[in-house]
Amino acid sequence: MFTFETTDEKEVRRFRIAQFNGKPATVNSGGLSVTGHVRSVRQTEAGAAARWSITLLPTSPNGNIGGLSRPNAASFAEDCH
């Protein structure tokens, strides 16, 4: 899991939309680019400025989420007949 904090409301909105739609999102933080599915978007209460903590489950280049392979749709199609 990759967790980072931000104060940018537009960025938070983008991650919430990606989480709702189940789409992967990419974050660039400190020269590091991480792509993955959004697990949580939480607002932290400490301080005067609004801050959000965002957690991503990184997606590997072959499409696996967090190192786990996705099920093949064809394997489920066999069960329907």
C-alpha cells in the first residue's frame, strides 16, 4: 500500500471519483509515480488547513493489484453453461 497526504482539493476529488468508479489513479510524489486503485480517502482533523490522507493499492505493470492476479472472465463463463 502507498499512502500520502495532500491539501489539493482538486486532486482529492479526482481520487474520490477514481475510487467510486473502480478505476486506477496515478500520483506523482517526490519524483515517484505510483498507479493503483484507491483504497481510502480520509480527511485529517489536525491543523487549520484541510488535509487528506489517500491510500492506494499499487497496480503492477501486468495488471495485477497488489501482487494478486485478477480472475479470468473466461473461467467464469464455463460455469454459466
